[in-house]
Amino acid sequence: MTQNSNVLNQLYSVIQNRKGDNPETSYTAELLSQGMPKIAQKVGEEAVEVITAALVENENKVIKESADLLYHLLVLWAQKGVTPENVWNELRCREGTSGVLEKTSRQKD
């Protein structure tokens, strides 16, 4: 695994370590202390910002907004007890599967 591909795992570890930290000195601790409704709201806001950037901004803005989205998604995972490895395993299970078939199979879950 390259250094670049490991960055999400490293960020997840930092987020986990911020649980219980002082919300006045850590944005991550503040977000975690506000609970899932606030975290989910932030993920939604960041997703909209990525979409907006993709439609009307330059590549650099898309990169920055994507980084924000990934950070907030990792916070959501940490709050729900989902690990990056859980998600990577799900992606591995889908490898080689038709996107149409995979989407159809999700309707049964």
C-alpha cells in the first residue's frame, strides 16, 4: 500500500484518537460530541459542495471539497463504529461485479 493510499487510514486513526478530547480545542472532538445528526448534516453539506464545485469551479476546488467530504465521512464512520477496512472489504467484494448487478442486489438488503 502506498503512502497516498494509506492517508485515509491514518486520518481515521487521528479521528479515533480525538474521541473524548476537548471540543473547545478540537474540531473533530466538537463534531463527535454533537452526535450523528450533526455529523450526517456535515457529510451532506460537504457532498453538495463537491457537486457544486464539479459543476462550476476548477479542479483545485473539487480537490479541496473532496478532501473535506472524505474527512467528514471518516468522522461519520468513526461515530458509527465502521472502519475503513470494513469499507475496503466491501469494495473488494464488489470488484469484478457488474455495477448494474451490484445495484440490483442492494435492493434485496
